[in-house]
Amino acid sequence: MSYFWKRWWLVIACLTCCITVWACRPNPDPEIVIGVIVPLTGDVSLTSGRPTLEGIELAVQMINEEGGFEIKEQRYPVELIVADDQDDPSLAAAAAHQLINQDKVVALVGMPLSRNAIPVAQVAEAAGIPMISSKSTNPQTTAGKEYVFRVTFTDAFQAEVIATLVRDKLQVQRAAVLYDVASDYNKYLAESFQTAFENRGGDVVAFETYVTDNPQFEQSLEAIKLAQPEVLFLPNYPAEVLNQAQMARDLGLDIPLIGADSWTGFGDFSDPALEGALYTADWSDDIDTPQTTAFLAAYRQQYNHVPTSAAALGYDAIQLLFTAIQTQDSFEPQMIQTGLTQIRDYPGVTGSISYGQGGDPSKDAAILQVQKGKSVFFESVRPKE
């Protein structure tokens, strides 16, 4: 055989060997692909989207460092595909279609804002893909759906928590309410609290309203004072709450003030009129539980700053998803959905979480109190079933 042909056959042999070796290599490990939809641009990015994503990514990093999931004797790392909905409901829905139909995700997490969570929920439900919203409180997000869940409480649940706090913990018989009747959030919470409080044997002795564009509080507060309540519930936003609290103190209404999760928007609790007030929240880094301690340490190490409740809710959202995958030993969407409905007393960072027939959790709500100008953890409350 000539030198030329010897070299040619050597090249062919090498190519054949390479092809054979490549063909015999095991396929790369399959991954559990999860879609994340959050607002990463716009005004809500820093307060909602970015911290939610950080909480989710932290949980994924931790599970992947342990080798991912072992399902039916095979290891599966977790891959996140992140979509920025730009706080636009139409873009959020389009992202859901892309993630489900083209990227073939097995579940969706994130969607902290109700206005974006609602259209995504419709897409996820139609496709039979489990979805967990971290912080959407609107009932429409989960109503009538089998595959859609949330981590946070609903406004109806929050009203029950506040009624439980006031009636059972504070032993109050007479309560007053002042709220903005032009705001759906304020109005719904006020009416829901009235129903829940009266169902527990309490009396709402004053139920006063105002409108956003004409916030005249003095006459309403004078009527409240005449009714002689033991507490005043203010399910309103911080700027108005501060004015209401100051005016109430000026009128001699020296009674506890009660607030809702809208109060978490307060940047400063230093005004003396707010001292001693109690309000609901998703979570506080002041809560002394093993879950909070571990989360705070891991989060600070990873991101070098203190987490917000949005980060804690994002972390819990994907951990609930992981729990469903582990208990079902499967990442098929229908099995994940089944696993989520079977979760009972999950020890989350934001409290103990259980699901039943629907996607709204039964969970503890944090009660925070203003003490010496700072918001500190008071207790956790869960309404009686």
C-alpha cells in the first residue's frame, strides 16, 4: 500500500473512532426546566421583581449544589428560564406561552403582582402547567383553577387574621374602621374585617369612609371618637394613615391602631402617633425560626444585603414546588399539581403553609408592631378553621 493510501486509511480510522466515541457518550443529564416570570425593568423591578428572582435563584443554587433531584434513581439538576414581563400583563401572558409551548417548562413561579399573575394564571391553567405566584393577593388569580397556587395570603384571609388578632388576642369588643371607599383594596379589607369581626362576636361601632381625591378625616374621626371604640382599623396606604393617626391623637383618640399589609410601604415609623400600632405582613426578618435564620444567612452571603418579604416569598414559592417534586418522585406537571395540593404544614420562611382543595394557602400571617419608631415582630396568627 502506498504512503498516500496508508495516511488516508489512518484519517478514516481516526474519524471513525471519534464518531464511535461521540455516539457512545452518554447524553447530558436531563434537567428540570422551570419558568420564572418577574418584572425586571420599570418602577417595580427593585421592590418586587429583582428580590423575588433572587429568592428563587438562591433556592435553585442550593438544590443544584446538592446534585439536584434524585428521581427514580437518576439525578436531575434544575434549570431556570427567566422572562422579564416589564410589568405588562400582555407581555406576561406572552412569556407564559413562550415558556410553556417552546421552552417546555414543567412549572411557572414568580408573578408577584396580581395584574400580571392573573393573565399568566389563565395561560397556565389552560395548558395544565402548575403555577405558583409569590405575592398576588387578588382572588381572581386562583379562583376556579386547579393548577394555580399562591404563597401569600389573600385579602379575605388577611381580614380574618386581623379580626382574630383584635377579637381573640387583644380581647376587644368594640372596633372602629376608617377607610377609602374609592379604593378596591381598602374597601374590600374594611368590609371583610367587619364581617369577620362580627362573626367572632365583636361590634363594629363606627364604619367611616372617605374618598381618595377628597381626604377629609376630621369629621369621620370625631364620629369615631363619639362611638367609643377600643381599637381603630385603618386599612389604608401610608401617607393617609400617617395623617389619620396624627389627627386621631390630636382629637384624644388614645386607642391602639391596627393596619394591613399596605403598611409595609412605610419607610419610617418614627412618628409618635404610630407608636404601638399593629399591622399584618407576609414576613419579617425579625421572626426567630430556624427557617428564617438559615434563609437570612444564605441570602446575605449570596447577595450581601438583607432580604425583603418579596425575596422570602420567592424562595418559599420554589421550595414548595421542590417539595411537590420530591414527594411525588416526578416532575410531570400533573404530578406536581397533585403534590402541591397534598402539602400540609410546610415549614416555610414566611410561615407554616398548607394547601387543600384550592390554590390559596392556609398559613400564618406575621403581625408586626411599631416599637420606638421601628417595626418589630409581634406574633404569628392563623385564623381558626
